[in-house]
Amino acid sequence: MPLATQHYLSDEVDPLFIHGSRDHLQPFIRPGRILNMGLGYGTWDEVLTGRDDDVTGLDLDPDLIAHFGAKYADIEYVCADATTWTPDAPFDTIIGSHFLEHLDEPVAALQRWRGWLAPGGRIMIVVPNADSLHRRIGKSMGMLEEVTDLNDSDHRLGHRRVYTRSLLRQHIEEAGLEIVHFTGVGMKPFSNAQLAELPAAYLDAVVGFIGPDVEPVAVQLVAVLEA
């Protein structure tokens, strides 16, 4: 099993931060046909199952498809490459949580997904923030030369880049999409190993930081897009 897959199925800290961005974005979902691209920790599957919607989960990893397919029978799982796969009908909501940073050509991908939207549909994006507090601390400690450098965790998970706010906005604009909501979610002052030793109430607090004041140093950037 690839290292990235092992991480997705075993890590207990990163999913907490994705819970934060997921819960923040849920009110922006357009009901109907929903596409979740990149299963990761299965965080989105937890809330998409049981909905009165037609939900598709797309991932290139057959191990993740098998794992979550066994848990959520009402979600249609497709094992395919999102950069070449073509749906048979448009979607009302497309979710790309921690997905764009894995792609060699993110603008081309956003343009493809724009073409998959039904009228009034939305794309919801979540990416790691290069300027997050923990990456700034890493740079100050000499662990990173620049906050945009890829660290060991980035390489293990197959990241191609870590987004700054300006780069994410640039890619969205180049793809011809309109931003209807943009903010930062979650604060990460320590490493995952350190956070795992802290009380649950502390983790809930740092995951729950959201808004424009948090955005410059947030651990995640979220954007809601329309064509």
C-alpha cells in the first residue's frame, strides 16, 4: 500500500482540520448531483452519505475506493484520473478538498471542472496555505528556506505545490471562474505529533478558527467558485 494511502487511513490529526473546512463549506453545497474529487481521509464521505442527492466519489487510488466503498454503499465510487475522466452528466456541486496541490496543471483541471457544472453549479476548493503559522515557524527554524518549499510530508502525499493566497486566486482567475467566497480555516501552531498529545478541546479550538483575520496564517484556504 502506498505511503500516502497509509497516511490517509491512519492519521488522526489532519482529518480534524479538514473537518473544519468541510463543516464551513457545507452550507455552500448546491443539492442535486455532487462530485467529490480525491477521497483522502474520507472526511467528506462522512457527510455526503445519506443525503438525498446523487453523490459520486472519484479517486485514482483503488485502495481508497475499496475502503470507502465498503463503508458508504449509497455513494457511487469511480476509480479514475480526474484530469482525463469525463462525467456522463453535469454536477451541481464539485468538491476538490486538498486536491489542486496534487496536480501538474491545476488551471487546466479547473477549466475542465467548470465545463462539468450544471447551470448555477459551484466548485468548492480547499488547499494547504503556504503562509500558515506552522510553515512560517518552520522557515524561522531553518527547516524551510521558503514557506512555499515542499517538506517531507508534502513529498509523501504527492504535493506539487503549496498555495499562497495570491497563487490560488491567480489560478482561479486564469480558469475563468468567479470567487463567491474565500477565507482561511484552522490554525496549526505545532506539528501533528505535538498536536496529537494535546487535549481534544485545544484541537477543537485551533480547528475552529475561521475568517479574514485568520486567513493570512490559516492552515487551509477555501474558495467557493461559480462559472
